[in-house]
Amino acid sequence: MQIRKTLLALGLAVALAGCETVRFLENEPFPAGDPEAGYRYDKLAEHTTGNSEEVFVILTFSGGGTRAAALAYGVLEKLRNTMITVDGRERSLLQEVDVVSSNSGGSYTAAYYGLFREKMFDDGPEPERHFTRQVLERDIEGEILRRVFFSPLNWFRLASIAFNRSDLTAEFYDKEIFDRQKFGDLTELGRPFVIINANDTTKGTRFEFTQEHFDLICSDLTDYPLARAVMASSAVHGLFGVVRLRNYDKANCPEPVWVGLALGDETRNRGDLDANRERYELARLARSYRDKDGAADPTTEYYVHLADGGPVDNLGLRAPLLALRSTDPSWSVLRLLNRRKVKTIAVISVNAASEPDSDLEKDISGPGPLSLVGSAVTGAMDTVTLDSIQVTDTKIRERIRSLKALGWPVKHYGPILIDFEHIGDAELRHCFKNIGTRLTLKKRTTRGLRKIAYQLVHESDGFQKFLRDMDGRELPVPDPQPGRPLCRL
């Protein structure tokens, strides 16, 4: 009899869960009467100290699991121990970082630095905040399995169509890694402006966790957990479910003015369709989030479904690229250049892309379905990565030339690419390229990744040129594992 009661209770719990009694954590609607609400670049200025206006530094962090997180962290350590001279005063290069744009594994590092700043480093004042302890040298995979997925209660929650593995994992990240902090907490810390990117799987385009993108779905980013943004950015297809956002009614949030101009609403001549096709397509995309008002059923709920941003912007360079060549974004670097506020631009891009060995060339049967899908995704990511690097470099140079012709001397550095391909030793390069894309790596591996980051930054010609022009100098970075090899598989 007791067994029957237990089974009946279990069945009832599953049935209730399946009827959406368990839902994902919803984003908030945009507040009426407060057009400046949300996490916006302009709001950071009043909270920013020790960051000059004339030097604009952008960091981008790629995907690649903990491999990417460790390489990005090593770059932060190196920049923290690099001094430059601005306005006759010497300061850490890390203090001059204005924007950090990230994807997937790199988003752990970007969000964590955005929140905890100096506290995240191994000599920071609060050991419980150290990034190595909280992320890099932690068995995150094991903890997720033991504490999240092996819980019978969570099995019932996962039976709901409105709750999935990403929601569970985001709860773990929120409590155990990001201290339940929200995007509003970032505003009060000032620059850098952290842009976490994901892939809108319905539209196949980049979606960023900034108020500008949340304006399109009439939602307020202020109280949204950073953990959920990081989860969306790193929700690898097949392993995790999508992270959902509510797309609200547009009554409380006017559409950005540039959208109507680009689409030619007033002139009715299709706007930028022929003059600036890229801007036209971006405006069309922005409008597509908002054109649900005419739906036949006004009670219908609409959602944005987000997953790993790698296939659409693995380097995290798309947002900076737009800001460098358009005045539409709120943090437009082009606008700052036109107003003669910026004299020096540096873009440092950290790319943790791997190239694992494969035995498929020895297999007469060829790749299976999963391998073909993986190959297609990897190929798309490689194409997007190469395109981002080349276009960013070309467009910045074009803009700098035009400004110099007008008498405004602007210096440009980058994108300064930090990646494994720049490792001179072939055996060492092969080793780092074969580190897997996982959430848990051995300590010696994450420490080796940090050390190679120091080396790659130091050996970068672009970085050294920037350092010379800024009267900079490199301070020694403590060795995280003295006497140990940089990489060992």
C-alpha cells in the first residue's frame, strides 16, 4: 500500500510539473514612465573612476568552455600587470578597459570580472571571490551532476515544458558562482561595459544582454541575473536547453528612432535598403522583435529562445564592430571619434579556438551524423571568426584614415589577436589546441592556459607597438605553477 501511495505521489508530481506549475525565471517588463531604465553604457559614466576618455580599450573573449575562461583570465592578469601612461600619469592597462564583449566560455570571465573586479584575482582581498577557486579549478561538471541533475526533486521540475536543464544550471551558477548578482549591480561599478552575447535560435542572429536589445522586447534588464545571461551564452546545443525570455507588449517602450529612419517609415522609400544594406537589415531585425502587436490573439505570449552564441559570433567582435562603424549603438565609438573625445583605440581579442586531432581520415566509412553536424557548426564558427577579424581591421582603418584627413590624429591598434596559432613551438601549439571544450579541466591545464596567455600577450607585435606608443612597461606576473610544463595532455 505504501509503495502505491509513493508511486501515486510521484505520478501526481510529474503531472503537475508537466502542466507548467514549474516555469523558468522570467525577465521583467519595461517600467512605464522610465525611459532610461536598464543596464546602459551611458549610465556607467557617473560611477566610473580612473578610466580616461581619450583611450578606448575593448576586450573580446571567445567561446571554448573552461579553456576559454582560463585563457581570458590569463589575459586579464597580464593587463593588470601592464602599466601605460595617460595624461602624464601611469596606470594599469586593465583600468583603461571600457568594454568587454564575450561569448560562451569567455562569458564566465567577462561577467565575473564585471562583478568582482580586483577581488577576482589570486591576490585579491577576498579569497572566496578568487576566479581560480570559484570557476577554473572547480569541478563544475561534477557539482552540476551531483547537486542539480541527481536530485529527485529536480527530475519532477524537468518534466515541465517551461523548465529545462539550462534553468537548473543557471540556478546553480546564480547561487554558487555569481552571488545572485543582477545587471543593475554592474551599473553601480562603472566601466567596463560588459556585453554577454548569445544566439537567438529562432532568428539565427546575435542577441546581446544589454538594455538596447532588451528594449526591443520591452523588458528591463536591471533585475535579470548575470548567471542566466552566462548560461544562455554557453548553452551548447544538445547538452542544454534554450534560455527563454518573454517578449512583452510594446506599450511602455518606444522603438529606437534609428530603426524607423533606416526602414524609411516617414519617407516611404525603403530607407537604407540600397544606401546602407547592413543598417537596413539590422533595423528589420530590430523591428521583427516588436511587430507582434498586430497578432490576432493579444493574449498570446511570445518568447526569445537563446543558446550558445558561438555559431553567430564566437569572438564576441560583432558588437564592437558595429560600435566602431555606426553611430546607432549607445556606446558608439564612431560617435566618440567624431566628437574628438577618443585619441587611441585598442581592440584585444582573445580566441581560445581549438583544433583537436581526428582519426576520421583513417576511417573508410567517413563521419557519422553527429560528426557532420559538429563539422558544420565548427566551420560556421571559423568563418564568422575570420570575417569578424578582417572586417574589424578594415573598417577601423577606413575610419581612422577619414578622421586623419579631417585633421584629427587618432591611433588604432588591433584587433590584437591572442590565440594558440601564435605559439611558435609546434609541439606546444598542438598541445593547447587539443585541450577539450569542457567545464572541468585539471588544475595544471588551467594554470598552463594562464601562463601561455602571459606569453602570447608579451610576444604580440601589435601589443608591443601599443605599449611603446603609450610609454608602457610590463610588470612580472606571478607564475601559477613554477617549474611545470606549460601544457601536457
